[in-house]
Amino acid sequence: RPLHIEEALQSITYKHLPANQLLTKANKKKPSQQGPQINEFTTERLTLTNSKRMCSNQNGFSVFLCISGCMEISTHSDTLLAKPGQAVLIPAALGDFTIDGNATLLHTYYNKKE
């Protein structure tokens, strides 16, 4: 498969942001905290303590990165286990899925404001 390095470099926006726009503060009362929104993507930190039903975003993919603990993502036909440092890509067309476990995750998803 050919690599499209030049096209990839052209699609990246190298924009300097002040540090206060990139940092988040811990909030133990909220199970999630939203990080910075960069272009059309949002990253949030999730503290998972039980099962959560979700649906894929039809406008784009999502990525769950396990940063501590273990998580399990289940669809109607498959189950994946992720440990710290492992990521799971959720395709836009997936539909309903369940995420379960006791873990801290980073969830990055497409969130274009129209």
C-alpha cells in the first residue's frame, strides 16, 4: 500500500496553543473531563467504574486509549479487552457498543461544530 506522506503533512495544522488551553484539572466529582478541542477533535478523560452503553458517531471514528486499569468493549458480535497503553478504534458505522471495566481512559472523537 502506498504511503501518502506529503498529503498527511499538508493536512496537519501546526498551531501553537498556550499551555492553559492544553491542561485539565482533576475533578473527582465528574466521571469525565473534557480536554482541549483541536480542530474537529475532542479528547476527554473518562473514569470508568461500571458498564456504559454507547453508540458510534456517524460523522467519524472514535478512539479509546486505556491509561490505567482494564476495559472491555463489546458489540453484538465481538469483545475486545484493552490494558494500559492499548487503544481501540471504533469505526463510525459500528453502531451500539458497551464499554465496561474499572479503568481510566482517553476518548478522542470527531466533533465538528456545524
